[in-house]
Amino acid sequence: MVLMLYLCHAVNIQDEIEEIDDSSSEESQGLYEHHNIKVEKGQVMMRVDKFIMIRVANTTRTKIQNACEAGFVLVNGKPVKSNYRIKPLDEISIVLTVPPRDVEVVPENIPINIVFEDDYIALINKEPGMVVHPAYGNYRGTLVNAMAYHFNNLPKIKTRLNNDVYMERPGLVHRIDKNTSGIIIMAKTELAMVRLAKDFYDRTMDRKYVAIVWGDVKEDAGTITANVGRDLRDRKKMATFPVGGELGKHAVTHYKVLERFGYITVVECKLETGRTHQIRVHFKSIGHPVFNDYEYGGDVILKGINSASYKQFIKNCFELMPRHALHAKTLGITHPISGEKLFFDSEIPDDMQKVIDKWRRYMKDKVLD
């Protein structure tokens, strides 16, 4: 069965802008909104073409400027030139003469590790590197494509991928990053989906992650509390903001140290909230970025000694695990139908375990020296 993925807004403005007819106008033909961006209160002023280029993936400044010249970029309902400087609370619309495209989710026979399944739910141990759901540049090979093949008639819920793109994702009630491995739950019926979604909203799920972070974390256990929201200068990333402020959303991460290696620390993280990139930005905010996290500065040597052998050691670690060191290890839930308490655990993936073992050997040799 072929599932259809309906996007309320297009994910690739570049292709659509190429179809602009400069002679067209709102009077001569209908216009369709492809993107709608509400500028946040704390946004710094900048040119609208630069702002859109940051917010909308896979486009160019030239294409955006052409759209402005054609009158297809509106701010607060009025066309603006590319040099217009956006202000907090501005509402930006990108309209085109063609409607947004539908994207087809093609069922694909992709192997997935199903750790539990009944008539209502399924738990999957996601491999690192697998995208959870389709988006621009990843329409095939995602977990959703695999689920469409392995399960029939999955319930769908509309969700926002980012500020501009909406989609229906069959069965999924939460997601983890492409390069994060571990347990993810899906619903097989509408009732299960509604109840699981409420549990996530009410924070009754018990979610624990294991991460390798740079540096020797001072406390054996602690809590990181800081709002998490879109980075004001790079909208593709997240950032932390003061608690109680207007920027970002309330986020809390509890942690405890599992193992210390001097220059890195293995920690267990328990999520009280579930914000995008929460663990990664929370640990960056306290000076301990996740090991090999290229988006948040963990893919360079941050701690250690200045020697050729140590640099080679870190390079070998990065090559063993070419992704950030974060794994969704356990998930505790209340079954949405039976009410039974269930707990699911997964092994540390091979690439991450090899890095931990490598550090154990390194520190043992270092002590012996």
C-alpha cells in the first residue's frame, strides 16, 4: 500500500522559484503559500533574503532575491524587496503560482530491528545514520519508508518538521536524530497513537540515553536546566536560553556519571522534557559537548594532551564512530491499551562500544606508563 505524505509547505523553494513567471500577479492568477515564518521576539535585525536563506534549506540567495523582485516574498502581507530588514514578530510568507507538491512515501523493504510488537505498538532499535522520516534530500531509505513496508494501515498524525514544513508521519509519536541510535516507539492504531502522544506530552515516559561527552564532568550526578530553542544566528541548530525567559522552551536533563576517562566522560541522561537536540545543547552549555558532534563543536579535540600520538588516537576514535556519541538506551512506557508498565532496553551500539573500549585501553596504558 502506498502512503501519501502531504506537505502543507514545500521543502525545496529553489525548484519552485525557478517556475516563477515575472509577468504573473495576484490579480491574474491564484497564489499559494509555500512557507510561513513568524519572526521570534529575540531575533536580531537582518536582511530578509539572508534570513530566508538561513531558515529555508537548500536554496540560494540569488533565487530568494529573484522571488523578492517578482513580488513573491511578503512581510506582514505586503511584498518586500530583498534588502528589507526583518524585525521581531514580522510574519514572512513565500507565495508562488504553483501549489505545494505532494511527496509520496514509498514502502521499502529495509531491515529494521523490531524489539517488541503486538497489535497496538512496536518498539524499534534504530541504527545510527538512519533518518526517521522523509524530508528534503531524504525521501527514501527512512524509518517511515521501512514502516510503510512492514506494517499496514498505520495511523497518521500531522506534525511540524520545522517552522516551515508539515507532514503526516504514519505511526510515529516521537523521533530521534539521524545520527542518534536507539529505541523508538510507534503506534499501530489511532487509539494507541493518541494515548502515547498524551504520555509524551505529560512527560510520563521514562527515557534514558547514554552519551560520551568531552571533559571530566565535575559532579557524579546533576541536573541541567536551560530553555532550548532555535539558535538566533543559525536556524538549523538549537541553542540554550535563560530559564524563565521568552526565548526557547523549558528543558530539563538529569544525568549521572557512568565512567570517567579523564578527557571524556560516559554519562547516563534522563530526559524530563524532550526538546530537539536537548542533550546535545545542554551539555554544550556546561562546557561538555557530545563527543564527535560536528553540529555543536564536539568533532575537534577539546581535552587532552598536545602530542601526535594523542591526536592520532582521537582521529581513530572519530573514524570508528563517525557520528555523535549518543544512544537512546531505554524506554519505559505504560501500554496504551492494557495499562501495563513496560520497560525496554537496548545494547550500546557496536561503534560507540568500540570507542568506549578504546578509551579503557588507552587509560590503562597511560596509567602503566
